[in-house]
Amino acid sequence: MIRSVFKGSGSALPKRVVTNAELAETVDTSDEWIVERTGIRQRHIAGEGETTGTLATEAARNALAAAGIDSSEVDLIVLATATPDQTFPATATTVQSALGCTGAAFDVGAVCSGFIYALGVADSMLRTGMATCAVVIGAETFSRILDWEDRATCVLFGDGAGAMVLRAEEVAEDGPDGDRGVLVTKLHADGQHRGLLYVDGGPSTTGTVGKVRMKGREVFRHAVVNLAEVLTEVLADAGVAASELDWIVPHQANRRILDATAKKLGLPPEKVVVTVDRHANTSAASVPLAFDVAVADGRIKPGDLVMLEAMGGGFTWGASLLRV
């Protein structure tokens, strides 16, 4: 049986850190207001020379170094982003060129769920023999599509990138390593709700990049329900109980959503990886970024059973179960 086996992770953050107090100097808000409603205390904001492509490349290099794999072995790059360097070519090709590898390279657009979608695509290609070694990346410079006068959105987001290296490996289903790698991924979308979280621009409509617009209360309500349902769906398909999970790495949108989702599943908060306080919502980058933080600090260890989950504009949502 061929599985997509995890080999290493990496991440990258812009140099500049913007605290809530600094934001309060230019936006009608306060540190207390932001922390109480979101759990966010700071975020990283891309500066001159820092782009989605540069952050993605740094995260990919760090992931390859952690995996001990040379870039020449990579034959697939899937990059999830809603903030590409250009309309085309795909930012994944920028990363490919910087790494000096060949094979397929393309972007996936599913906003905050983008990394889960990208992971599902890469897993399918590795399992079917279309590729042998993949770098899956989530990278964003969301600060460049924010309306900095809209306190309902501009306080929520940050920039960053995270990456995973996966390799197609044969595992014996009845052997000791039979459950290694990506076990189950479920992806969903419901376009009826695309008007609740969107960007008000685009090449074929306004000819502009546009800005993020969101109806936060409605997004929150859908997020808690959809995420709990997809997590239950993945667990059932894998034949795993929630109590067997070592870690949940959720999309870092809002501390309230993280707590509500864990409670709905009966999971203790100490099993949930939380980085929203440091990174804010980095959209497609948030899941791999949080995952890498937990790997780097020793919380996520080889053999751990980890659930990744996210929901974003579209609406899109999904979850993936991984044995590290």
C-alpha cells in the first residue's frame, strides 16, 4: 500500500511584528478589545522585498532541511494561497525555480482551507504514482488585501508561510507502520455563502486586487458547525475515536472558534495547538505554520496522530488525519 508519509516541516514569518497596541494608534480599537474577541495579541506583516513567494520558498527550504531531502528529489509543489505574487504564473513556479527542482508546480485557491485542499491534492498524486516527493505549502501576504480602516477585518490577519514534505512510500497495512502518513482527508464547499467572506475585486470583474470583506458573526456560526461535522466525518472514516487523537492543529482564525470546536467534540483544550495569539489569521498558511511550531517545540512527535482542519471563504472547509 502506497501512503504519503510525512518527512519534515518548515515555516517562515516576516521580520516585522505588529502588536495590538501599535494597531490601536491608527485604528479605532484596543488591545483589550482584540484579545477578548479573538485571542490575537500580535501578527507579522510583510515588508519591502517580502512576498508570498519569498516566504513560501523559505518555508519550503526549512521543511526540506528538516526532512533531510535534497530539492532535486522534489517532483511536485502544491502551493495554497489567496495572495499570489502575480495573477499568473503560479507562485508555486517561483518556488520551484528558487529550489532548482523539476516536475509539476501549481497553486490551489481555497483561502483559509487552502492547505487542507493542497494536502488532499498532493496526497492523491503521490498515492497514484503521479509524483514521488511533494512539498505542500500554505503562504500568504494577507496584509496587502486588507482595508486598514476596517477594524472588523484588519486586526484579524497576518502574513506567513508553512510547508510540509511528503514522500510516497510503501507500507504494509498489517505491519507496525501500516497507519503512517496521511490517512483520511475530507474536503467540502458551499458556494451559497461566498458573500459572507470575500474580496471585493478581481481580474475579470473590477480589474483590481480588492479588499477583504467579512460578516464575522455569520462566519463564526458556520465555522463551528462545519468544522465539528467534518472532524466527525474524518474520524468515522478512519475508525478512530476523538480520544485517540494526540493533537488537533486547527486553522488559527479566532480563539473562540478553536475553543468552541474542541468543546463540541469533547476534546480537552490542551490537545489543541494554538498560535493565533502570535500569528493572527494567516489564511492558508495558518495550519502548516502552527503544525511546524508544535513540531519544533517538541509537542508533535513521530508516531503522533494529528488532525488538521480549516474553514475559509467560499465557504470551503476540510480536515485531514495524519500519523506523523
